[in-house]
Amino acid sequence: MKRHRTAESAEPTESAEPTAPTAPAGPSRRRVLGAAGAAGTAGLALGAAGGALATSAAAEPPTALATVGRRRIAFHGTHQPGITEAAQAHGHLLAFDLVAGAGRKEAAALLRRWSRVAGALMAGEVPPGRLPDTGIALDAGPSALTVTFGFGRTFFDRTGLAAHRPAALEPLPPFSADALDPKRSDGDLWVQIGADDAPVAFHALRALQREAAGTARVRWQMSGFNRSPGATAAPRTARNLMGQIDGTNNPRETDEDFGRRVFVPAGGEPGWMADGSYAVLRRIRMLLDDWERVPLADQEKVIGRRKSDGAPLSAGPDGTETTPVDLAGRTADGELAVAADAHVRVTAPETNGGAAMLRRSFSYHDGFRDDGAPDAGLLFVAWQADPLRGFVPVQRKLDRGDALSRFLRHEASALFAVPGGAEKGGYVGQRLFEG
């Protein structure tokens, strides 16, 4: 029987009184810290006023986690976490290459270790690693942590599993706007980490990297961010670093065809990818100095939406972000309300044979370039059941005539097969290694 992964501790409204979450099965990070603090308090109390005060301090329960910290997402389930959940405030994306001599056996052992560690971290527990825990997040809750694992094309050759490589992992075709750095592209293994607390996200990053020692080494790593929960009066679609609302037309889980577009169906090929998905990653630098010199009206024409509220330019003054885009709509002067090369027209599913993907991206800023321009933009992550029917046709269309393209530089690219979720007691990729 398939178990669907759900949020185990729903996030309340900001006005709600925080309540303590259900205690996880293993030792929680807060429990470990509380025990250590209690022991320290006991020592001080015994030196001052005897044991009665020490007993009282040790018995005092830890305070309840705040709203953001207590939100917990299950690791085990039909699909891996980190796909359908809203993107968290902090993210790390990293790829590993297997070291010389590491093959199928070593890779399977690594995925077992990674799955155990990820499951514990996502539950807010101290991870059962080969080395002592770093203590980075001892006083924090799960903070909506998710950890997701994937396999790159080269992984299958290096593990003797080439016969099981999905056809969908064929290399992405070249695009005219590409200026890709091979050192920051591709990789044998991929890890996506997201959390609403920065130390919790870094804790997971460090724990998984330490577990890989001797089996895989980091090929590249990228860090990103999104708006923090509670930063707006009500939940809103995020804005990218150009100031545009980004993600309005994302597929929704309530859509009838959501599963078909995002996840590999049971009975699909290869069988071990059932309930999995394919992730396309693109590091897209935004030419923010150039963009910010463009007048607001021209920025809106490039995108096809108002910057203030995200309403399509085909909508009237009462339009909203969710007003459907009227691609045939015209202005009083007879011009197309949404220009022929506007980003929303070029990416619309109806202009791409129905092609769609679930975007779950992070913004990034990696300092400043030699010319003073910000090295900043989007860590674009797109999920789909088949990248040849999702990402590729849309990117080809963008490549041919998207007004936004002149403000973007695609600098890194990767494609990974992300298998279905792990069952309790199992590990991610188990069907590939043991099937």
C-alpha cells in the first residue's frame, strides 16, 4: 500500500498560539540541547543552594517551538519530499561525483546512509551519522526541512547500471543562449536541500557531505533563498530578483493532469522510476543593471504582466494575478495586449503543445563581478515526468523569441532522474540497486 508523504505539523497562522509538536521517535535536537542545558544548570545549582533547585530545572520541559521551526515534513512516502512543497526560504543544491573505485555497492551504501540521515534531520532528530553530530542546529526544530536525491546520466556508467538508465536522461540539446560552465553542470549524484531556517539547511548540507566522504566528492554547490514565511500579510506568489511575481501559472496539485505532468506513472519505463520525476536545473544569471535601467512600462511589456500585482496586460484595471491571460486580447489601438515576444506568451502551455513543468526555484546572489554587476539570478529547478516533453520544447521556444532572453545568461545546466520516495525502513533508489 502506497503511503503519501504529508506535512506532519501544519503551519498555523501567525496569530495562532504555538503548541508543542508531537515528539519524534528518536532523540530530538531540542531534547539533546535541553538535557545538556539541564545538566549544566544542575551543576551550578548544587554549588549554590543544594539539589532541590537542580531537580526543578532538570524537569522543566523545553519551550514550544515557534511557528516556523516546528513545521515538519515526512521523508518517507510515495514521492520524495522537496517536489510539491512550496520552496523554502533557504536552499542548497549540490552535485557529487563518485570517487575512483566506487561502484554500485558503494553507491547503494551511500544512499542508505543518506536516507537515514535525511529522515532523522527532517524529523528534527540528531542524525545517526558515522561521525559525531556537529551541533549546528541543536536548538532548532525541523523548519520544513526537505532533502531530495537524484541520479545524473554518468552515474549509471560508473556503477555498471547503464542498462537501467532512463531514456529521458538523454543530454539536453544545446540552446543558442547557453554559456554553460561544465564545472558547474551535470554530476553523478544530486542533492536538493530546503529549509525555512538557514542553520538547519546548512546542518543538512554538512551532514550529507560528511557521509559521502570516501565514496563521492562534491562537484559543485549552489545556495539560494526565497521569501521567509510570514514576511507578507498573507501567502503570496514569490517575486524574483527582477521584482516580478514568478510562478503564477505553475501546475497545481488540484489540477486533473498534475500527476501525469510531474511524476513518472506506475508501469512506465524504467520500472524503478515509478512515482519519480525528472529535475532540470539551470543557473540563470540576471543582467540586473541592464534590467533596472528599463522603464517600468517596458519591463511589463517584456513580461506581459503588471509588476505591481502580476495581472496580465490583457486584463483590465480590475484584473488580478490569477486572471487568465487573453493571448488574443488587443489594446484600444489594435495592438496585441500581450506582445508577440512577451515571456508569458512564449511560455504559455497553449503555445507549446501543452508542455508544462512544475517550477520550484531559488534566487541567488554570489557577490559582484569584476565590472561591479551583481552575480545574481535564479537557480531554476523544473520538475516533469519527461523533460523531452516538458522543459525542452518550452526552452526551444524561449530560445527563438523571448523578449526576456536579452536580460538573462544561462551559465550552468543539469538533468537528474529523481526516483520515487523511500518506504519506511528502506532508502531512496532501492528499486534501482536491488530490483
